[in-house]
Amino acid sequence: MGFSLKLSKRFRAFRLVRLDRAVRSKAGGAAVEFAIVGPVLLLLMTGIFTYGGYFLTAHTVQQLANDAARASIAGLDDEERLALAREAMEAGISGQRFMRGEVSQVALSHEGTTISVSVTYDASDDVYWTFESLIPAPPPVISRRSTIRLGGY
């Protein structure tokens, strides 16, 4: 013994039309919401991409300056130390595929028992600065310095 509920055709038709209107109004509402939120989301994602790339590039330039300072220890005089620092910098930057800019300056200063290597990198050609017309991007010229002691402790 079972129970079945029979509805009239008129009731079903009324119910389907009402459901159809509700679905259409929700779809239109989602489009309007996306039209409002979409550009903000796009700018937010662009900012994350640009500043993430800046932090990656700045960290890499610092690491390259550290490597150049370590390589400069092997030199006997300041000219040889600067040449070794430049070689290390060029070798390090050639392995970085995301860095398309150029090293504009590598400078060495020797004060007492410490050597400092300063590196300036121009990242204007890197892909991360593509959107600088849309958002306030960081400056593309990145300067970092690394100091290392000569003679151990």
C-alpha cells in the first residue's frame, strides 16, 4: 500500500514559471556582482604579481651581491677583487631566467679588514614591471650591498 500525491497541471505550471524567474534573477545578480568586484579583483591580482616579482628580484640581487662579495675575497688587490666580483655577478645573473634587466653598477670598497660590494640592477625590462601603468609599482632600480671580512675572525 503506497501513498501518492497528485497535483493539478495548473499547480505545476505555476510552480515552474516561478522557479524559472528566480533562477534568471540570480544569474543576473551574479553578473552585476562580478561587474563590480571583477576590476577590483583584477587590480589586486596584478598588485600581488608585481610586488611578488619585486620582492623576488630584490632578494635575488641581494644574494648575487653576497656571492660577489664572497668571490672577491680571493683577489690579491682591489682591482682583482672587483674583477672577481663582476665575474661572479655575471655568472649568477645568467642563471636567473626571470631577470631580463641589466646590472648597471658593481662597485667595491675596501676599508680596513672589510670589503663591501655594491650592486645596482635595473629591472625595467623585467616582466613584473609590465603593469606599472595600472598600479603604483615599486622603483625598478634595485641597489643592494654586501660586506664581508677579510682574514677570518
